Amino acid sequence: MSSKRDELVQKYAAHVKEKFGATPDLGLLESVAKGLGPAIYNRDASTVSGTDDKELETVKKNFLMKKLGMKESPELMDAIKKVLATYGTSERTKYRAVVYYMLAKHFKKEAVYK
């Protein structure tokens, strides 16, 4: 029997494939989803608003700096905006797990989840 999280990870994997043209690393994707905890089940918390600067700051501070241990730099926000742009403005549901996954890949920080 598959859990709700497994179903979400499959949905995220489909987004990685369709929106980013990348083969998803399911282990990493699952670790990112686990790391987000109950937020992935909350409609609002499970997505990232690409037009909300405050939210983009939160992604930068809480994920890139705290979780991935990155130093404050303009490169961080550039990467977030690049991932969101690749995700596509037409895609209204930008899953937080997918955004975090792509950022972890971008900065080659997959080891944080190992």
C-alpha cells in the first residue's frame, strides 16, 4: 500500500521530469519531502508563490542558508528565481519539495540529505 507521501513524491517526480526535463532522483526527492514534514500535506505550505518576495526570502533564509548552509549572496536569490522561471509562470502549483529539490541539485548540496 502506498502512503500519501509516496503519492506526493510521484507527483513531484512527474513535475521534475515535465517542467525541468530532468530524471528525478527519487531518493533525494523523498528525503526533501520528508524534510518538509507535515508542510507537504498543507495546500498553502506545500507550494511556493513565485510572485511573493517575502516567500522567496523565506526560501532563501530557511532552506538555502539554514538547511543547506549557504552563505548570503545575490546568487541565492538568482538561483531561486531561475528555478521558478524554469518551473514556468503558467504552472500555478509550484511544489515546495520540487523547488527545494532543484535548488539542492543546483548548488550540488544533495549530500545534506544523505
